[in-house]
Amino acid sequence: MVRNLVLVLGDQLDAESAAFDGFDAAHDATLQIEAREEARYVPQHKMRLVLFFCAMRHFRELLRAKGFSTHYSRLDDPENLGTFADEARRWFGKLKPERIVVLAPGDFRLQAALSALQLPIEMRADRHFLCSRVDFAAFADEHPNMVLETFYRRMRSTTGALMDGDAPRGGAWNFDKDNRKPFPRTGGPHIPKPLAFSPDETTRAVMRLVEKQFPDAPGRLDNFNLPVTRENALEALADFRSHRLQNFGPYQDAMVGGAPFMFHSLLSAPLNLHLLNPREVLDAALNSDAPLASLEGFVRQIIGWREFVNGLYWRLMPDYAERNALDAQLPMPRFYWTGETDMRCLAEAIAHTIDHAYAHHIERLMVLGQFALLLGVKPYDVHRWHLSMFRDAIDWVSLPNTLGMSQHADGGVIGTKPYVASGNYISRMSDHCRKCRYDPHKADGDDACPFTTLYYDFLARHQPRFARNGRMKQQYLNFARKDSGEVLAIRRRAERLKAELTAQTFL
Ligand SMILES: Cc1cc2nc3c(=O)[nH]c(=O)nc-3n(C[C@H](O)[C@H](O)[C@H](O)COP(=O)(O)OP(=O)(O)OC[C@H]3O[C@@H](n4cnc5c(N)ncnc54)[C@H](O)[C@@H]3O)c2cc1C
Ligand code: SF4
């Protein structure tokens, strides 16, 4: 007779998590479910499917090695009913445990489904985050505007990261003047390749399964080399610390053709699957000899942004998902799934996504996300596309980043202004425009950059909302220099672009 049946969700692969507190191998057991519903509710990138399922299978091997009694619903098991709720009920009937123990999921929809099961379920708070949901709620009560910078400084103080007493190390909270540079056209530092992990037999079996069950899924698998175990993840962390952290800060916003990873850590997926803990990532960075500017840039992402979006999600859901402050209604263009576009920056970022289920932050924000925002694509559709295509996407992190940060659909909760710029920004931060058929400086004409056309159209369309926003003052001053004839021509071209680019959709 099982006492506690510990349900381990696919993104909770941590044997030290609160779900295992008091685990007694003599009486308790674990359950993992490969749910078809999760794999199908949005079409999923093959690499993402393989990553989740094979990380789960490796985790089961780890639990078995500890002598735990483990139960597992494989995707292709004929008895597998396909959803977490149905499978949890089936296993509950079969094993008759006293209770199911589960960590609070990272997805509101799943949390609601498990809570509605009417089974004895003990849902435990997840200790993975440095700022708990309760602590974030207290912060939000104190600071209703929920500004990242205030939260980040508080996290620096509570963790002591890069602090000398009460003061920030180096006398500043950020080093943006040293960071966020374009990559030099000549003489830039060598960009090291990230560590690759050859698939073992467990991983190869999942790859075959995914190819068989999801032949039409987007993405590719022939280059699969991701970390899938805790040991792999620790090696990936050490690799980043030794080879890329040094240059992380200066080039975190830079884009270079053929260099999808630049100096980024690639740690989001192992972190989000809980193969790594943010504390150990923070400690590894702090114990490196990277320059302060790079360190600060990285620490800001780990203890600032990552914790902040998690806190916001749980503070604002479920209504948050419905927000569409700019009333954007167009569908997601088909080329986001295929990469078939002559806009070089988009083709490159989408190729990274198809090849690696990954694009770095600025590609997600200022290329992929920004273009959808300028077009006026429905924000939730952008989030669904992101959930489908990225290996690190889980609702708690993808939704605030897509719907909030990149689409400004939350009306200014995450960012007080929308992230919009003309093609000139991409031209400055990348080497794409030199190889593109469009001219980033032009807003009208056959060779005008679609970003630039749509940027001015966006400013015109949303003038009543943003013209008085202090942070957009300069953008509107520049826009005011255009005469009415020019604005009319730009807006006509924008309408044509919107119609052409959204004529073909995927879903
Ligand atoms: C439109 C959009 C969608 C995004 N969706 C996701 C997502 O689904 N999953 C996800 O983990 N990140 C998401 N991000 C945040 C960020 O882009 C990724 O975390 C990062 O690109 C992952 O690559 P990396 O591990 O190499 O990160 P690095 O650039 O090396 O950054 C270090 C770490 O900081 C954390 N981090 C940095 N920025 C953020 C952020 N804005 N929110 C949360 N964590 C952050 C991540 O854990 C990341 O691994 C999104 C950003 C945008 C603009
Ligand atoms: S010209 Fe415009 S479309 Fe072409 S790469 Fe530059 S920003 Fe992208």
C-alpha cells in the first residue's frame, strides 16, 4: 500500500524539491506522466518534446538508482489516457495511495486542473525560486507599480549578490554603459561553441518515438545535443562560466549572422526543468573572475528578470492571459513557422528557432517579438507560437515575456513603454542589414525596411496612447519631423504589408 504518491511534473526534475521532503522509500512512490495533451495543445517543436520526455526518463533512472519505487506513463503506453488529470486519477485508482503529493505547477491551467481533481492532493510550495510567490505578493503590496529595478535592488540586498554592505559593488546598480554593445565587425573576441551532449540510448529512444508520433511537428532533431540530466546541466553551467560569461555583458544584445548563441548561457531550459537551481547558477557566476559589468548583466537576468516574471505571473493570473491593451487582432504569419521570408533578421532568428528551439533574448524581443507587435498580431497567439517553438518555454515565463514584455499587451505592467524601434536599431546591433534586400533607413518604397515602415505606422496608430509617455518623447519628436504626405505613404505601405504578411497563417 502506497502512502504518498509523489507526482513529478516534467519541469520539476529536482530530487531535492519540497515534493520529496519526508519521502520514505519503504512506503512512498513516484509517478511521472508523459501527457499527450501537453504535447498537443499547441503544436510542439520536436526538440522541445524530446528534451522534456528524455529529461523525465533520465530523472526516473536517477530515482530508481536511489531505490525509489517509480511509476511512469509513457507516451506510447496504450493505457496512457493522455491528460495529467485522467492519468493521475487512473494511477490513484490503481495504487490507492493515501494522498498524491505534487509541487505547485508552473502553469496556471495545470494547477487549476490538478486542484479540480477531487482527489486527496497535497500541493506543496516550490522552493526553486529565490523569491517565493508569498514574498513577491508582499513586494507587490508594498510597490503596486511593480517596477523591475526596485525588485532587482531588493533581490541584490536580500541575496547579498554583488553588494558591499548596503552599497552595490562598483558603486552602481547597472553597467549598461559597458554592456549592450554591437559585436565589432573586425577583431571581436572568439565566440566559443557551447558544450554539446551526445544523445545516449534513452535519448535516442525518445527521438525515435517523437519522430514516429509527431512527424509533422516543427523543428528538427538531427542536431539534438542538449543537456538532459543534472550532471549534464552542471557541465553546461561550468562551460558557460569558463568560456562565455566573460563577454556576456558587452555582447548580450548583439546579433551576428551564423552565431545563434553568442556569449549567452543557454541555461534557461535546464533552469526551467529544475535540473539546475538558480542559487547554484548565481554562486557559480559570483565565484568566477568575470568582469563586474558582465557579472552584473548576468546576475540581473537570474535574480532580477527570472524571479520578477515568475512573481508577476502568479500575482496577475488568470486575467493576465486575456490582456490585449493595444487591441491587436491579426493572426501570426505563416513564415514564423517556416522561416520563409526575405527579411534577413527574421529569417536568421527563425532559423535559430527551427534549428535549436532557441533564439537569444534580443532576437526574441527586438526581432521576432517586435515584428509581431508592429504588425498587430494577437498577443496570445504570439505566446502560443513561443510555447510551441522554444525549448525553455513554460507558461509562467513565456506569458509575461511575450504578452507583457514583447507585445505590451498588459498595458505597461512589465515595461512602461513598448519595445519598438525602426530597422536602424537592428542595423546597429547586428550584421544582418548589410546582407538584406531592404534598406533599414527607408520607410517607404519597394526596398524600404518593413520594420521601419511598420514602426512609424505603429507610432501613428498609437499616438493617443504613447505621445505623452516621457520615455517615448524622442521617438515622437523624430516622428513629428515627417510631413503629412510622407506619413500617409508610410501608412499605406504598412496596410499593404499587414495584408500580405498575414494572408498565410499556420494554425
Ligand atoms: C518574447 C520573449 C519570450 C521569452 N520566453 C521565455 C521562455 O519561454 N522561457 C525562458 O526561460 N525565457 C524566456 N524569455 C527570456 C529570455 O529571452 C530567455 O530566458 C533567454 O533568451 C534564454 O537564453 P539563455 O539561457 O541563453 O539566457 P541568458 O541570456 O544567458 O540569460 C541568463 C538567464 O537569465 C534568465 N532570464 C534572462 N532574461 C529573462 C527574462 N526576461 N525572463 C525570465 N528569465 C530570464 C534565464 O533563466 C536565462 O537562462 C523570453 C523573452 C522574450 C523577449
Ligand atoms: S533591413 Fe530591415 S528587414 Fe532587413 S535585416 Fe535590416 S531590419 Fe531586418
